[in-house]
Amino acid sequence: MFKKKNCPTSNSQKNATNAYQKGYDQAVKDYKALEPFRKYPQRIINVTNKFIKGKMHALRDYVDGYEDAKQQLSQK
């Protein structure tokens, strides 16, 4: 009778993981293609995200994933 709705937190967590993984995968792809790593304005993203109450979380998570992979690959 009633349709089950998805919990917004679980959806946002899933999207955050997905965005993080996409950023991580992009850094690996850049590394394997011998491309220079990209530079993202993390400080601007974080400040803007605070002002708009977390609505840029997917972009922030993407950049976090990219930066984590970049650090790991740079150590090789």
C-alpha cells in the first residue's frame, strides 16, 4: 500500500562513496596515462561548501578521493 522511501542519509552516503571512488579512479587513470596530476582548489571548495550548507559534498568527496590516490601513487 505504501511505497518505501529511501533514507536521504543512505542515499547521500552512497553518492559520497561513489564520488570519492570516481576521484580516486581518475587519479589512478591519470597516473597510468603518465598525465600530470590535476590541482583542485580544496580550500575554496571547503569554504563554499560550508556557506551553502554542505550541498557541494559530492565535489568535495571527489577531490578527497583524487588527493588520497595522488598521495598513495606519489609514494611509489
